[in-house]
Amino acid sequence: MTVSGQGWLAPEWPAPPGVRACVTTRQGGASLAPFDSFNLGDHVGDDPAAVAWNRQHLQESLGCHPVWLNQVHSSVAVQAVLGVCATADASWSDTPGQACTVLTADCLPVLFCDRAATRVAAAHAGWRGLAGGVLEATLHALAVPAEEVLVWLGPAIGPAAFEVGPEVRDAFQAKHPAAVTAFSPSQNAERFMADLYQLARIRLAAAGVDAVYGGGLCTLSDPRFYSYRRASRTGRFASLIWLER
């Protein structure tokens, strides 16, 4: 499902009325190659004027105010405050019109809302943040009973493309032994293929969240999305969630 005629995506999940969400794609912006064209990252070497145009166009098209973060692969979750770019990897909001926003280009964007449509959150979950507990920190900050939370997993590098070393598998297994099921042998006998989606589901289930949707869109193989592993000099797309005003 597309949003605003832009070719952007609307998550398909049973979010309650009053909750809006969007995932942007590469198209529809002002950035030139290799950031073409709707790059929203202001830290990747793109023309600042193009990024500013893209961000303003996003805001005007969606009718919300994105709250940006300085993402550092942490497990820090903060309240989204308009005009404040906090150093964190997740944010939550109960203010209509303020969009919790994360930027990715292979890492896993995770969107949260409660069934009563009173709070929303977004998390940036690379493997370090995921292993470090960014999803659990987001749930804690959201302050909603786990059984009342809905989660959507956005586009990320898929299990057929994400090769990791044994230290990554060990980091997840140390906390959740079931995580072993999210790793499969690689062609390189000393490495593994990792399933970020399954790892996220395992950790969410352990936290009591079983209403988890999405997953399956691979940023590396799907040219609609930026992918750092496809091209290290590239842009970032956004995943946003907000309460309607």
C-alpha cells in the first residue's frame, strides 16, 4: 500500500484508528546520485540543501512533524520532543502530530503502538542495538502492558543476505538460548547467516509481546530501499509512526 502518491509504504498491520505510519523509499526527492533521490540522512555526505528539501517535503506530505534522532546503535529510548535531536536509538510519543522517526539502510526499523491509540514509538535496531536491548528499552519507555502493544517490523537486510561472525550469534544466545534458531550456516564455515526479523520476534516474545507483524522486505535485494551493504555511500530512508491530530 502506498502513501500520498509518493510510492512510500504504509505498514499492513491492525493498528487502531488514530495511529498513522509510513516507510519512505528512494523515490520522490531532490538528492543526486549516489543518494538519489529521497535521502533523509543528514550525516551521509549528501547536499544539506537537498536533505532539507526532502525532510520538508516529507513533513508537508504526511501532515506530521518528524522528530529526528542522532542514532548511535545504542539501547537508549527517549521521549520524542519536537526540535530536539536526542542521541538515542528509539523514541516514544503521546503527542498527536509528533512522529517518532528512525533512519535505516539495512538495520531493522521497529514501530510500536498501543491498542488504545494513546502512545507510539519507533526503534532503530541494528544487530548491536537489538542484542543490547533497544526493543526492551522501548517497551519500558512506552510504559504500556505488553499485551496491549502492537509491533510492526519494517524493511531490513534479510536472512539470506546478512552474514555475521560467531560473536554475533554468541551475543544473542547469551541472553536468549532460543536465538540459535535465527542463525543458519553460511558458505563460509566460520560464519553464519542471521535473521534479524526472527531475533526481534524472539526478544519481543520474551518481553510478553505476541502481536508482531511485518518482516520480509529485504533492503539489500529490494532497490526501493537504501542499503549500506549494496553501496556504502548511500542515503537513508525513514520509518515513522504518529498519532493523528
